[in-house]
Amino acid sequence: MSKVTIIFGGNGFIGSHLARTLAATGTRERIVCADISKEPRFRVPGVDYIQCDVREAIDPNLVPNVSEIFNLAAVHTTPGHEDWEYYWTNVRGATTICAFARANDVKTLVFTSSISVYGPGEESKTETTPPAPKSAYGWSKLLAEGIHEAWMNESEARRLVIVRPAVIFGASEGGNFARLAKLLKKGFFVYPGRTDTIKACFYVEDLIEAIGFALDQPDRFIRFNGCYPDRYTISQIVEMMRETHFKTARTMVFPKLPLVLAANLLKPLSPYGLGIHPDRITKLIRSTDIAPDWLKARGHAPTGRLETAIARWEAATDGRFD
């Protein structure tokens, strides 16, 4: 039986790395990245690229003989979008992708959700923690999880893996970790309000490896948190990067109140890139204390991997950390 894989949202950061990993295994007859974007973060030889807007009904004949779907398509930057945009892409996209899976009798589906479904709070959260999203993004991802579960429950022959990634970093990321590295490279990093904020994180290659591990399990339904088990604080992350790669960089703590006041004053300018959104400051100060209990229970969550992950990131980007 042919094994054709389609990655919806495959041109993004995680999708591009996933396509490269799958192509390297040589176990798929064909890999297709379907994305609204015309260009991937980087092209992978042997992978086909097609345009597809998951907000619209997907042609059942878009890709023939599909046996496996990865749904990575999402609007995710927060803040940065109107509330309705998260629902329109993330919930509508889940509906159209599951309809496509149904029409093609696909038996395996992987969905990337988010730790945002747990909602904010300093307490540690595991896969058994009841979801309590507060943002439109978190709600849209939780609703999308339900749509995928409904698809799975229609047939005993279907299997579903839902991963809730924490902060994912690596080559071509351009997100939180890349901004941190950029500041350290300039020689100075300011802790926003505190140094003990816990930030759950995962290197992109480790995330993809964990998804592969889940797919290799016999379970029909798996939901797991994609992160390291170490409960790293922001100061541990910064110091690890500083000691090994940015030895001359200095750090200081800036009080929370002036940061929030400045962000509120400059908020009207944030759409033009000239201000700091107060919601972004709040995210920086708040912990994301997420534990990967499912991976730990399966003996697949070794500790102490962040330092080697940073080294792999440096090697993959020739020291640019971008």
C-alpha cells in the first residue's frame, strides 16, 4: 500500500522541518506540503509544494492516495490578529481538513494544538489538567482538538495524535528564542520583571522526533505535551546560552511596572512596529510551567537536553541562531 503524506501548513517553521525529517526517512512514497504561503521556510528536495487555503473547502482530489495527514495550519501569533482570525483559520481549517480526510478514507491524522489550551497561570500543568483557555487562540485550538476527536470517533480504524507544543525553537524560527539570541549577541539582555519565570520549551527536531515516537505507539488516540521535563526558568535558559555562546553578554532585571506602563503608552504604535504590546509583556512575565507526563510515562523524556539542543541550533545556523 502506498504511503502518501500531506502536511497542511507545511511551509511554516515546524512544517518545513517535519517535511525534511520525513523525506530523510525514505518511508513515504510522496510528501506534499499544502500551504496558503507560496514559499516554505526552506525547500526540501523530493517534497512537492502546492497552495491550499484551509479556510475554504478542500478539493477531495487535491492529492490522490493520501494515507497520512499532518495538520499544522494555524494562525498563532499572539497578540497580532483579531479574535475572529484565530477561529476562522484554526477551527474552520480543522473542519475542512477532517472533511478531506473523510473523503479520502485517511486513517492517520496528527494535529498540532498548543499549550495555550491550559490557559494562563503559575501552576504546573500536565495532559490531565482540565483545559481553561483565556485567549481566542487557546479557545480556537481547543475547539479544533474536539473537531479532530469527532473525526477519529467516527471509525475504529482511525487514529489521532494531538501534540500540544510549548515554545519551539530552531533554525528558521524567528520567534522568542531567536529574539533572545539576537539580544545576547548584541551584548545585553533585560529580564522583564523577574528571572524565575518557567518557560516550557522544545527544540524543533526533538518535537518532531517525539511526534514520530507517538506514531510508533499502538495507541489509537494520543495527546501529549511537547516540551522538555526540566522546568527551565528564563534565567537558566539565558545563562546556558550566555555561558556557552555569548560569554560577554550582560544581564539585568527591569521592574515590571515601568515596563507595563511604557507598553500601554506605546500600544497605539504597536501595529506599526514602533511600540510594545502590553499583552506581550504579560506573556514574558508569566510562567508556562508545562510537564510532558505522557512522554515521561513512556520513558521518552530524558532530562538535560537543552544545552545540546542549543548547540545543534548553533550548528544548523552557522552560529547565527536565526
